[in-house]
Amino acid sequence: MTTASLSDTFAIGGDLTVHRLGYGAMQLPGPGVWGEPADRDGALAVLRAAVEQGVDLIDTADSYGPLVSEQLIAEALHPYPEGLVVATKAGLTRQGPGIWTPVGRPAYLRQQVELSLRHLRVERIDLIQLHRIDPDVPLADQLGAFRELQEEGKVRHIGVSEVSVAELEAAREIVDVVSVQNLYNLTNRQSQDVLDHATEHGIAFIPWFPIATGDLAAPDSPVADIARELDATPAQVALAWLLQKSPVVLPIPGTKSVDHLTENMGAARLSLSPEDVARLDALA
Ligand SMILES: NC(=O)c1ccc[n+]([C@@H]2O[C@H](COP(=O)([O-])OP(=O)(O)OC[C@H]3O[C@@H](n4cnc5c(N)ncnc54)[C@H](OP(=O)(O)O)[C@@H]3O)[C@@H](O)[C@H]2O)c1
């Protein structure tokens, strides 16, 4: 059995069943998530290795590159293996490396979904996530654009990203929200209330920065001691902690390295005792 498939499963929206340990494809484009990767073959190899290791949830966005991450996914993996869920996002525009600006005008969101369909080479997007709420556009118009695309069969499920509980509740009044993607990891739990809300309502919670952009994987990681005791790596401990947190949590660690990917997927083998969890919980 491949490693990621040792993690248990969650049915996103009730019908997209994935193993809970996935892969985030934001690290694949160039520096600042801008432009082509320095090592294009290496990026393609990471994507293929993820699927070989049992990953069946890949997270990306139109704005990663922009376009580059989606194009790499299609080049590496199309035609997609049955059961592979590629979740993408729209709603952030790019003005250069490291710059992200929300735009939620319905015509723009529709254009980006049409482009994602083309770049991912699919007829329907499994999960489209509103990358950020644009404060200058009514939320009903932003999510309404996705609902129209859903009614047209171009989008299967709708999710949101970086929202408060109040925003999540408002979004759920407009569309059926099946996932929420917020910053959350062992040392940053500011979205704990959103995770609790997602758990209560059976909504997938996709924590971004699951290993704190690498800080939790570093030799001086706050989990380094516990990792040594468990004969695991710090990254594996950080991911295993997320997996035990709630059955709706779907971590999507990002990397441009096959070695790091393989290490991270090994988190699915690690089981934490209640004592380990209590010590890790106390590290917040
Ligand atoms: N919704 C949003 O607004 C939002 C925002 C940010 C991210 N995301 C999503 O969340 C995913 C995960 O976030 P992320 O990739 O930014 O952060 P992350 O998964 O917390 O960390 C990735 C960073 O850690 C390093 N790393 C990964 N595994 C490692 C290991 N085993 N040992 C040492 N270093 C390791 C990577 O470098 P190497 O490449 O060298 O391994 C990379 O720099 C993204 O890919 C994206 O899909 C969403």
C-alpha cells in the first residue's frame, strides 16, 4: 500500500472521497509563486511521485504562477487517474512575485474558471475555492458566479478560503460550501474556531501552511524533540498532529522536492499517543 493511502478518507461534499493527506502545488512555480520553475522536470516528477505515493487530493490555484501550477499538473498527470481530485481557486490576481490582490467581480471569476478548465484540461472542476473574499464586491455576487458555473456543469463543488466563522456562515447561506481553506498549523491556531465550525458541520477543513512554510520541519522545529523520541521527522509530527485534530482536516503540505514529499507522506504511518498529542497541543 502506498503511504498517503494509509491516511483515512473523507468525502468532500459527500461524494469526492479522498485520502486525507494530500499535496499542495503552490511551491512548484518560480520564486514568489511567480513564473516557471527553475527545474521543470523536477516539478513534474514531484507531481507524479505524489500520485504514485497515493495522493488523490491536489490543491492548486489559477494564481500560482499564475497558470503555471495548473499547467504543470495537467502536463504531469493528464489523463488523470480515476479518483484524483484537483481542487483549484480563483479570486486572487497577481502583479508580480509575492503580490496577491483580491478581485471578486463575477465576470473575472467566470473567466478564471474557464481558464482553469482549459489549463487543467477538464470539463468540470471538482472543487473551486474562492481564494479570498473581495471586500468591494457583494459576497452573493462572488459565490453566485460559482453557483452559475455549477448549474452549467462546469464546477462540481464550491469552497472558500481564509474566512471567519461569520463569513463561512454567510457563504453557506448563498451556496453549499463543502470546504474551507484557512491558515492553520501546530504553532498557528488562529482559525481554531473555523476548524471547530467545519468539524461540527462536516465541511472539509484544508489547513494551509501545514508545516509553517517549512519552519515546523526545520532541525530547530519546536517539535524536534518529540520527533526524535517517536523516531519520526519534525514534518511528519506536524502533519500527524493535524491528521488527529479532526476527521475533516485534509493537510496539503507543499514541496518541490520528491524527498520531502516522501518524508511528508510518511506522516500517514505515524500514530500519536494521547500523551504525545497533549505535549504537542501545549506547544501553541
Ligand atoms: N488558501 C490560501 O490562501 C493558501 C495560502 C498558502 C498556501 N495554500 C496552499 O497550501 C499548500 C501548503 O502550503 P505551503 O506549501 O505554502 O506551506 P507548507 O506546506 O507549510 O510548507 C512548504 C515549505 O516547507 C518546505 N518543506 C516541505 N516539506 C519539507 C520537509 N519534509 N523538510 C523540510 N522542508 C520542507 C518546502 O520547501 P521544499 O520545496 O524545499 O521542500 C516549502 O518551502 C500550498 O501548496 C497551497 O496549495 C493556500
